[in-house]
Amino acid sequence: MGKQPWLRGHRIWRGRRVWQSLLARVTLTYAIGALLLSSIMAGASFVLAQNQLLADREGQHLEQVIFNAKDIRERLEALTPETAAEEVGTFYENAFKGLPHPNGSQSIVLLPDGDTKSLSLTRPDIPAPIVGKIRAGTQVAEQRYEKADRSISYMVGVRLDDVPFYDGDGIIYYETVSLAELESTLGSLRVILAGVAVISSLAGAMLGYYSARRALAPVGRISGAAMAIAGGDLTTKLDLQADRDLSILSDAFNNMVDAVATRIEREERFTSDVSHELRSPLMTLAASVEVLERRKESLPDVAQQAVDLLSQDLHRFQRLVEDLLEVSRLEAGAVKLQLSRFKLAEFLENVIAQTKSAYVEISFSGRDANSSITADKRRLAQVMTNLIENAEKYGNGPSGVSFEVIGDKVRIIVEDDGPGVPASQRERIFERFRRMGAGNRASGTGFGLGLSLVAEHARLHGGSVWVTDRTDGRHGAQFVVQLPLGEHVDVVEEMAT
Amino acid sequence: MGTKILTVEDDERIRLAVTLALEEEGWDVIEADSGERALETFASSPADVVLIDIMLPGIDGFEVCRSIRRGSDVPIIMVTARADTHDVVAGLEAGADDYLTKPFAPKELSARIRAMLRRARSTEPGDLERIKVGELEISADEGMVLKNGTELHLTKTEFKLLVELASQPGKVFSREVLLERVWGYDYFGDGRLVDVHVRRLRTKVEDDPASPRYVVTSRGLGYKLQP
């Protein structure tokens, strides 16, 4: 019931933006970490796989080309200076057809006169760098290059020297193979690796989320325990012993709770000790004064007056002691409400009947006639009595008491014909030891506690109290106590505050 | 011989002042300054009403109350320091009929004593008719309750409560009404008196006090005797 200020703080914490929460930050960190790590891993895997695949394919091709070149060289022995030019063309045609061309490789021969022989290629298909390398004297040269259609190919050139047919000059045998197929394999691999990177960053985020949640789970338990303690349950203990790192925290927390509990207990004991110490002499006084009062007639006039004074101030003193004890109980959080269900109209009639004030009419609408409330009857009666006495002291007496049920709440209103309460005082009069104006000390029992107790008791009941001007246009103050009607209770229930 | 009140109070000054005031009201007062002394005194000369301070050195007020209750249905009033402690319920459960908080006015105590000594009212004065509810047979005039012909031992207050409920079987009595009629309180009496006495009454008249057949709770309204 008690709305602790820190509970409001808690709500503010929850209201902050998501990324300001520890959970979100840990999750994000894990996600970024996982993304970085998996990108590096994927990139490295891709490069390695690419190199390996290309090296395999190129190595295979290189061997193939050297083998084919040897074949061509051997076949060239069959050519003689007498061979006709057309026959040479057919020779190459047959030779190319007879060579194995796995993976769709294509052959071309560069003749000493710069002419070329091929089934499918032409001179421009031979990239310049490889020609340069052969000319520079390399026996076997290789070249990865991009074709006009931007697909990657790999070409190997082998110089075949001392061909008798060409008068001892050499020819160059080139064979190229397309790596496009490999490219598409690598493309798929790239997609797969990117997918893996994305999935692993998601997994990282999830891992981060769950581990952060696990790590933060004790925070939830701590806040639950703190809330239970704020709610008055000082037997709450935090058990995080299972985790060595957190057991330090739970030990400290439990020690704190014990210390607070000890302090409250000490204050409660102090209250009850003081209460006992004050009550004993008051009891003796009350009983003795009563004897005196009964025998008043037999006393001299002066003594009678003294007895009256004694009796009146004894009552005043008793009220003060009761109020102070109630205040210290409130301070110690040691008030226990005795909740029962009763009818409002009946209750207010009885409250007014027991105050010494003149007859005050209670007004309420017919619809509210049978409305009941669950509250501490004795304390609510004190609230009403204090308001009525306040009206008597400062407002020329209460002029009307009314109540109105609004939803699940009730507003009980006490009006007076006094000067009203200036706006600047409307909060402060509910503070302790505050009184409006000069007040008449001699006649009142007020020590400035009455309205503060009204406010405290209203708060303990989950309600509030405030003062305004009268709403009917007349002069005077209007005190409004708003309380929840509460739920049905069958027996008188005790509620710690 | 007037009505005898046994006051058990360890504080001599309070005891003296209360005795003076009670004697002024016309009661005979027997004093006891400890629980032990109170039990001895009560055994030798039973009082009509016992007033016990809960905070006593040696055996405390609750124990004194329980010991007396084992052999007597005498009205017992507890004196506690505070109304909102568990002491009140504990005292009532120990068998007390009513309680007062210190400091109380002896006039108020006298009013309480008078209320306790008042006999359970019968529907009509001199009416010897018995009220029968189920297996229960209540005779207000004789101060007796029979269940299946066996007499039940109720305290005076439990009996008054039962008779009040039995005066109109089936009618719901609010706590306030019962407090006024049984204890003589005004509207602001402590409802726990009724609750604890109903609980005590149930342990005596019900077969299963956890699911009462006779003294039943009427949700949010009070109690009634189920005909």
C-alpha cells in the first residue's frame, strides 16, 4: 500500500530507452562481437577456399597442357617440308581434335610467322602478358586473365622449340580453360559464408541476451527482495549462495536487511518501552483523578476548580501521548491496520455522535446509502474526529459532512464556515507540528499533530487528503479525504504497513 | 456481599489507584501483584470478574488467563499496552472475554464489568422455552447449551453470543450489533472480539470448526446461526 519513492524511481528506470538497459547493451556487444568474428572467419575461409580451388584447377590444367604440348610436339615430327599448306591445316585440326580437352579447354598454336592455328580461338584471344613471358625466354608460362565478357580464364603457354617443319624455329602451344564454373561455385560459397556470418551474429546476440539475462537474473531477485523489504517484510532473505561471486552481494544485502530490521525492532521496542513508562503513571493519574472527581462535591471550591483543571489537562495529556506514540509507530513502520468492512453512512453518523460538536448533517446520495468500505475503523474514526475538531478550532465548527462514491473510491468531505486555508498553506498544514494561525492553546488539544495524522492515516489506507475552498461559493474550507473502498473482508484482518 | 473483582497488576501504584477507583464504584476488590499470587487467590476465593495485566513478571497474563479458564467460566478482562498488537488476539484466544488498553478510565472498566455480569438475555423474561437448532438445545434461562443431550461448557460471553445469535436464527448480525448486545460497546468496539469469540464458540459447538454448520459467516455482513 505504501508508495515508496524509490518505486517511482524504478518506473523511471524502466522508462529509459531500450539501449540504455544493460541487457540490451550486452546483447548488442555480443552481436557485434559475433559479427566481427564470423566475418573474419568467413572472409579467411573464402580466401583459403578460393586459393585452394584455383590452385587445384590450375595445377590440373597446367599438367594437362604440358601433356598436350608434348603430344603436339610428337605429332609435328610427322610433318615434312613437302607437306602442303592445306594438309598442315588438316593436321592441326586433327591434332586438336585428338587431344583431350577436359573442362572445355581450348587450344591455339602460334606459328613462327605470327599466324595461328585453332579450332575456336584467334590471335586476340591470347592475352599479351603471356606472350611477353614466352618471348622473354620462359619455356612454360601461365596466366589468369579476364576475358572480354568479364569471366575469368586460365591460360598456359608452352614453347615447342626446334620444329624441323619450321626449319628449326619454335611454335607456341597455348591452351586456355574457363574458370567461370569455379567462379559460380565460389559465388555460392560466398553466399553461404555470408549467411553463416549473419546466423552466427544472431546466435551471438541470442547468446549475449541469454547470458546477460542469466547474469542479470540475480538483479531481479535482489529487486524483488528489496521490494518485499520496502513492503515491510523484514524476514526477506536473499539466497545467492550458489554463485560464489554473488554470495558477497547477498551476504552484504542480508546484513543490511538485518541491520535495518534490528533498528526498526529497537525503535519498536523503544516505542513500547516509552509507551509502557508513560502509561503507568497516566493510569495511576487517571484512576486517582476519577476518585477525586467522584468526591468533588465534598471538596472546597478552590480544590474543585483544581480538580477540573487537572482532569481536563490529564485528558489533553493522554491525547498527546497517544498521538505521539502513533507518530513514532508510523515512523518505525510499526502500525498494523485492523481492517474490517463497514457501512460508510452508519460509520459517519456514529463518528459525529461521539464528537462533542453540535449536530452536523451528513449528506450523501441515495445511490451511496449502502456503500461499505474496508478500513481500520478506529483509525478512520480518528481521522474524522481530527477533521471535525480542526473545523471546530479554526473554522467556526463543521457545517457539513458528506461522502460520495466515485468508482472504487470514496471522498469524505468536511466543510466549515471559517476563513478557509490560504493556497500557500494547503500543503503545509498536513505537516507535523504545524498549525493554522494563532489557535487557542488553552481550549484545544491540538499540538499540530491532528492533521498530520489525518494525512498519514489516509496514506496508510492507500488514500490521500487535501483542502480547498468550499465549492458552494460560501466562505470556508473543505477538507477531502479520498480512500479506496477496498475489497470484502469477512473477519477483522491485520495489515502491516 | 458485593461483586468481587480480582485485579492482577504488578505496579503497586496502579494497583492501588485502580482499587481505590473501583471501590468508589462500589465493587469489592481483591488484589494480586503477580500471576502466581493471582492463581492462589483465585483458587481459595473465586472472584466474579478477573482483571489481568498482560505484562507480568513470572508467569504472564496469558498463562494466568489460560490457567483460570481451565477450571472456570469467570469473565476475564485483559489489560494491554496497545490495541493494535497481537496481544489482543492472543489474550482473547487465551480465554479473555474483553480487553482494555492502558491508561483506561476506571469508569469504563466499571461499565465493562457491568456488561459482563449482565445475564444473557432471553427472548421473553421468565420464558423457559428452549431454542433448538439442529443438535443444539439452548436454554437461556438456565444458562445451558446441550448438544445431542450433552452439556457444552461455554464461557459466559460465548454463551451470551450464542443466545444472541439464536434469538433470531438465520438472521445476520453485524459485528457492531453483536458488540453492542453482547459486550455493551458502542459502534467503535473492536470487531476482533466478535471474530475470536466466534472462533472459540465454533470449537465448542461445531463438529468441524473449519467448515461450520451452525455459526456461519455471512460474507462481508457478519455472522448468523444457521437454523
